[in-house]
Amino acid sequence: MNTRNQLSALGLAIGILISAMAPLSLDAQEKQDPTAESEVIKQTMSKIREVEKLDAYVEQNKALTATNKQLEAELAGIKKQVAKLTADLTEQTAKLRKQLLQMPTFEIKSKILGSGRNMAILQSKDRNFRIRANTEMSVPVSEGIWVLMQVKNISKELIELHFPELERTVYLYD
């Protein structure tokens, strides 16, 4: 009997061992089950869902590209307007500067008329200027501001002075 008891105990131990291993083998089977959701399947399904949204992304990209082209065209137009306004402002500033500068007043002190050597002495404020026909020189128009004066003609009747920066011509009659 002793052997029988031992066999029975051994059978019982094997039965317990088999019943304990049965759930472990089921867990192992579940982990290897291809239909069970795994991390790889989750990532693949996520990619599939993103591909389904691809058409929406393509449409958004087209809309953004069209908007970008429109904004670039508007920006180019604005840049042209700014360039034109800058040029206009520069021109108006130059005109205003010319208008604000006062022409120097000249008084004829003396003239020397000869064969090709016409000369004169002009007085402006407290300064005297010796001029010759067909010459250029700088003269003060205000404190620290000098402009170019071209002597065009010195004759018995008049002296013609041209100021190119101010776009003015002055005739002095004797």
C-alpha cells in the first residue's frame, strides 16, 4: 500500500501540476494569438487612420498654397506702392527744400565789358563776388548752405545767373 499511496500522491501531484500549468499555457497562447491586439497592430492601425486623413491634408495644403500665392502677390503690390511713395516723398522733400531756400539778393557794384572778358562784381549782404561770363561758383543762400551758381551771360543790359539746384534763373538789370 505504501507504493499505492506513493502512486496516488504522485498522481495527485501531477494533477495539481497540470492544473497549475493549464492557465499558464493559455496565457502563452493568448500572447501568440495573431488576432489579439498588440503594439505593432496598434501602430499599424494608427498609420492606416492617418492615411485615411491624407485627402483632408492634401486639400488643406492646396488651400494654404493658394493663400500663400495670393499673399505674395499682395505683398509685391504693397512693396511697389511703398517704393512709389518713397520716391514721391523724396521728390517732394527736394521740391520743398528748393522752395524754402531763399535766393540770395545781389546788387551790381561794377561791370567790365571787353572783348570776351566780361566781368562783374556783385554784392550779396556783406560779401562781394567777382564773376565772369560762362563760369560757375558756389554762393551762400543761408547759414551754412551753399548752392551752385552758373554765370550764363554778362552784357551791358543784364547779368543772367542760373541756380541748377534751385531750378531758378535770376536776371539782374543795370
